Amino acid sequence: MKMSKGQMGRRLLGLMVAGVAWAACGTASAELGQPAPWEYKLQESASPVMDNITWFHDFLFVLITVITLFVLALLVTVVVKFNAKSNPVPSRTTHNTLIEVAWTLIPVLILVGIAVPSFRLLFEELDIPKADLTIKATGKQWYWSYAYPDNGKFEFDSLMAQDKQPRLLGVDNEMVVPVNKVIRVQTTGADVIHSFAVPAFGIKIDAIPGRLNETWFKATKLGMFYGQCSELCGKDHAFMPIAVRVVNDQEFAAWVETAKKKFAANPANSFASAGAAAQ
């Protein structure tokens, strides 16, 4: 049966609404600090830097949408108004000075409007404030080692745990940090180039052998936050998760005391299991 234009419009609108609701439900069911099925937006922010990244992303999305619709309207206007049927005698106009000035200046102004918040965000990411805690993250094939030089210089390995959820993100030993504190993360690589990335904190920085890179974050929410190595580093690159547990000051102090006893005697506590995992 042939549908009318009104019926077809209502059918398409219903499908769009259902799709948006389904996607929203899938995203809402995800826990804080980890990816969601069919996620179409950035992870929920848990740091001031990520707040600004999210704002900038949304700003660009609106701007791109407006520009795309404007260009589409121009194309439709040209097709409808200036086709051979509507204009059997083609125009011999060669140029329009006002339009040429406008299509030069307007894009320049748009790019400047994008550049200003872009550079401000870049400087915020690179300008590390005075740190409350420093952690050194060393990328290895294929796990991470964390050292806490401010808290007794203990070090431990963090490997993906097969029996932990979420799948491919759970680890045996999480990196633990206090909430609302400036955390400076120093990264390096022990073998090849890795990349330390935690989306909810808005951080991503390479871990390069022979070089010490730095980034920072201030977690504003309690909980578990996950990331992954984001630089192709070998056959088990996909099995090199990052897990950060954010706790309050009292819990962090208690964890430090426990970690000193657990890891100080044998810093490479997971080295044997790392070899087994690699095999």
C-alpha cells in the first residue's frame, strides 16, 4: 500500500525518536568512567580539563552543523533557482565583489573564533599546576608500572585481569589517587612507544623510551575510571588497560600504608605474571 507524504513523515519521525531514545538508554546504563555500548558522545567528564574539552566539542558540533545546513541551503537554492529550466538564458555574471569579500572574511573570523578557545584549552592541558601528588607511569609490553615517589618510592605492575569486569579493562592493581587533588603523571616507555590515556580525565600522552613526558589531571568524582594504551605497541596492544581508582584522602592514606608493605619489598611484583600473560 502506498503511503502518503504525511504518513511517511510520521513514520520517519517515529523511527528517529525511537533511535534516539534507544541510544540514550544505552548510554545512560553505562557506569561512570568507562565506555558505553553504541556511545556517540564523549565520556562523562570527571576533571576540569575534560569539562572544557566537552564544552569545546559541543561548540564545534553546533558550529559544524550550522555551516553544513547553510551550505546545503545554498546548494538547494542553486539547483532550484539556477537550473536550465528556470534560466533558459544563462547569466554572464563573472564576479561579485561583495560576495567574494564575504566568503573570504567570514571563514577567517570563524577560524579565529575556533582558534581562541582551542589555544586556551591547549595551554590549560600543557601548563601543569603545582602538584599534590606525582605518579610515574611506565609503559611496558604489555602492561603498566606505577611508581609513587612522593609516598615512599614504592612501585607496582598493573596487568589486565581476566576475571575482572569490565571486560578488557579490569586490572589486578589499580592506580589509586585522592579526589580533588592535582595529580602529575610522568610517562615513559621501557621498550616501545606507548600512550597513557584516560578519556574521563581528558588526558592522553605518549610514553616514549628515553624520554619523560608529563601531563596532569584533578579528579572531581569518586569511583573507577578506565583508559587504554592508545599507541599501537605490539601484538597485545589491545590488552593493556589503565584503571584509576579515585578515593577520599583517608582512604588514600590507608591505601598508601598498605601499598608500602605490599610492593616496597618487591617493586616488580607482577613481572612473572607479565611474562606469563605475554606468552
